[in-house]
Amino acid sequence: MDFDAVLLLSFGGPEGPEQVMPFLENVTRGRGIPPERLAAVAEHYLHFGGVSPINGINRALIEELQKVTELPVYFGNRNWDPFVEDTVAAMRDNGVRRAAVFPTSAWGGYSGCAQYQEDITRARAAVGESAPQLVKLRQYFDHPLFVEMFADAIADAAATLPEELRSQAQLVFTAHSIPLRAASRCGPDLYERQVGYASRLVAAAAGYDDFDVVWQSRSGPPQVPWLEPDVGDHLDELVARGTKALVVCPIGFVADHIEVVWDLDNELAEQAEAAGVVLARALTPNAQPRFARLVIDLIEELTQGREPSRVVGPEPVPGYGNSLDGSYCTPACRPVSAPTPNAGSR
């Protein structure tokens, strides 16, 4: 299989105070989120001048990609400019016929995989029959470079702790919590199992035998159950056990966007300081050259027809696929209005 372009497909974020509320309305449209909840979340963005870090990080990653591939690299978002529908129209106008799609999510499940497939389907439908074929690359939570980047980030974070606390620091992995009903949508606990699997790989690479996996950034009414424990509640438990130092690795995120810099670098950091706990937060891949090489390797898996590059763990990999075999996240999680398995893949 050959490609003549790459599409980096992401979530999107505001780039000015006047864009914050319209962006949040896009994200939550049809969900019945009360205005006061949107206003509360808006304050997180306004704390940083109304600018989400995510678009700037993605543009920097595109610059790194352009250093390692001759293919043109396009940028499209689900919820904000540049919208993926507009980007795919521009790709058509530029003569692109088949593009590899790299989503800024390493995971399976609905939000991490199937919803990106829906974005692809929606954008191609908006452009019409002349739309380029778009092939979503596989989930990459077990790719050697993914594991290496997070393991190195943990080591760098631990090195910032006072020397006398480093050996006793507790390693805690975090990922975005989701409602339990969504967690079971794509097969039993797929997303949760993938986060746990990747955490084990990264902890082993970083030299840790003991670690915790917790969740962050939950929203919605309190009566709706989400994945737990929450990272803040877990910190309280660690404090009660006498923990004095913490290394937090946001393994569920590939960029230091708003839910990392606000929820961890602000809220959790303040909670830790008040409790007398020293906290070091590991960086995400962001726009590292290694992250760009990971993207190219995923593409070459398809263009060269070779086996996926993977770190092999002690148990079977929690299922993943790509659009070549029609498996998407898992057979149980085919996106709404998905193309047939061969559409846009050969």
C-alpha cells in the first residue's frame, strides 16, 4: 500500500479567549451539559489566556514529521479549526488520493479509536465521492518508541526529586477517566486493560516494580459511575500511608494539553503541596523527534507489509487493529456509519 499524504487527526482546542465557549459547545453538543458546567471548564482554559496547548504541540509535531518524510502532512481537528472536513476538502483539491491518518490517541475504545473512525467517515462524506481514501493507523500504546519516551520521561521526572526521596517515590500512571458504560462499549474493559498493559510495559522499562494506575479529568453528574480511583482521591490514600514523594506519569495522553497542565500541574500539584508530598510530573511525548519517528514507523508497517513494532508484555495484547482488516478497535466497536472493511484501505 502506498500513501501520498499524512493526516494528523486530533481533538482541537481554542486559541483565544473568545473561542473557549464556542469550542466547548462543539465538544459537548447534544449531551445536555448545563451552561454552568461549561463555564467552570472554560475557566481552566482562561487560566492560560484562552489558549489550549494542543494545537501548538500538534503543529510542532507536524514540523518534526516533515523532517522525516517527503509526504505532505495535513492537520485536521474534530472540534475546532482546522476542522477535519475542511482539511480533507483541501487534500482533495491538492490531488491527494490516499492518506495515512495518525490520531493523537494511542488507545482503543470509543473515544480513542472508534470516534476517530467516525471523524474520517464524516469528513469523507462531507467532501463527497472525490474525497481521498483515508486509512487510520493502528493503536500504538505498545510501540517501542511510545514505551521508551514515557520511560525516559519518568526517569527525568524522578531526577528532579530531592535525592533522599527518589528511592521511595511512588510511581502513579494516570489516564483520562470515562463513564463505565463507555468503558464496556468496545468489549469488556478494553481501554482500561490497554492502559494497564502499557503501564506495565513502561514501568518495567523505567525500572519500577511497584506502581499504581489511576484516572483523572472525570466530568458529568456525580451519580454516573466513571473509572476509578481518581488521582486526587488516590493521593489522599498515599498520604495516609505515609508517602512523601510521587512521580506522576500521564500515560493516557500524548501531549501536555489542558487536562494535563490544569488537572495535574495545577490542581494535583496544589493538593500535593498542601499535603507535604513532593510531586514530579513526567512529560508526555509532545513533539519529540521520536514521536515523529513512531508515526513514520506505523506508516511503514503498512507500506512495507510487515509485522507491527511492539514491546511484548507478559500477557496477550488487549485487542487492536487498523482499517486494513476491518477490526477498528475491536469487532464489537465498529464506528457508526463505518465504511466496509475495504473502503479507503487498499
